[in-house]
Amino acid sequence: MLTVVREQLGQALFRRVAGPGGPATRVRIHHTPGPRWFGPDRPIRTVHGDASMFIGGLSALLLQSLHPLAMAAVAGHSGYRGDPWGRLQRTSTFLAVTTYGTAADAQQAVDHVRGIHERIRGTTAEGLPYHAADPHLLGWVHAAETDSFLRAHQRYGADPLDTAGYDAYVADTARVAEALGVLDPPRDRRELSERLAAYRPELRATPEARAAARFLLLRPPLPLAARPLYAGLAANAVALLPPWARVMLWLPRLPVVEDIAVRPAGHALTRTIRWAMTPQPRPSTD
């Protein structure tokens, strides 16, 4: 009975993040022969393959929304409200292909995204022009994402890395960032921290950013039965944000509640997701 529950939960989670074509895509990514951008011992594989990504990914979306130009591009072109699961599935597939896929498939995925970015242009409500292919804007999106994934893995990862390992993780992500058009991406945690600080004067919570936070945290497109699980992930995604980002988004900090309830729930949820989504060994037929 426990095995059945595990398989059903794992399949349901995988369908959500990978979409209906997920199984075939997974086979192509992992079993197509050829050189990879990252070998099996690289830290990016450890971080991106862990259940902590569920929390880190949600935290990254909240943090990225604080750049007015990035948020305007998302609000105007991503369809995150009309097709949030499709956006999640496309993002998770891109991460999987560039992390684990062949070099040829990784480059094709990057080229596809660059083509989309090139077409996304517009003007904010305040009249400021934006272009999704702007290297400076791409640099913010990359830095916020990398920092969020790293923070989540440090806190909730099954096998947290040491200092050198996380520096190497930042260096690994720089390989993908450069391919996407980021100029001189950070290559260790010190550079990542400095880069985030350099963007601080440009950040603020626009009405679109706060609307996105409300949508992500309070009105997720999920059946009622799944909302308690999501609420736990969302609470931990908020707790993971830098304090200044929480202030901007009007997300209060409750230290006692977070220490007693939120963080333990985050560990329990990531352990459950990890348990459900870890492939089980098939019985031997010998």
C-alpha cells in the first residue's frame, strides 16, 4: 500500500512540473548519448536534482519580481496567470535539459529561449522601455534565481555542499547564464552577493509585483486537497527571501512561528517530495 501511495504521489508531482510529455522528455534528457555541459560529479546536478528546488523556485519568482522591468516583461508576456503550470513545465524542462542533457540539446534549448527573449519588448506603466534580451536584465534574473536555488539547497537539501561546492555551483550556473546572454555572470558566492547588492537600487515592489505575490502565495491554481502542501512550500519560500525583499513585498517576518512551525514543515515537505519522486529500483528478473 505504501508503495502505491508513493508511486501515485510521485507521478502526480512529476506531471505537474514536467507536463504530459514529461516521461518521454526525461528519457531523452538522461539517456541520449553524447557529451554534456556538466559531468555527473558537478554541483549543479546535485542542487537541481534535489526536492529543495520546489521551495527555491517559488522563492526565486518572488525575488525576481522586484525588478520593475523584469516584472513588466513577465506580466505582459509570460501568461503566468492564464497558464502557470505551462510556464512551470517549460522552466523545469529548460533546467533539466541544460543541467543533464546533451550539449547539443542544451544549446538548442538556450537558442530557443534567446529567440523568445529577443521578441519580448515593451514599456512599463511608467513609460520605461524593456527588452527581455537586455544582458543587464538577464543578469538580475540569473542572480536572483541562482541565489534562491542555493539558499534553498543549503537549508533543505538532502546533501548540503561545502563552501567550495556552492562556489562551484555558482560557477556552473554561469555557464548557462553566459549562453543565455548574461555578461560576466558571478562565479562564486562572494561575486553573487556583490551582484545582488549592485542591483538593489533598481529594485522595488510595483503593483504588478505585489499582485504576482498574491497570486503565487494566496491563489494558486490547485485543487483544495493540494493547497495545504502548497501553503507549506509557499511559507518556506517566503522565509527564504532576504529580509529586504520581504519588506518590499509586504511579507511580514514572524521569527518564532518560522522557527517552530514553518522551517520544520519545509524539511518535512521536501523529505516527502524526495521520497515520492526518487525512482524505485525494479525487481531483478535474474
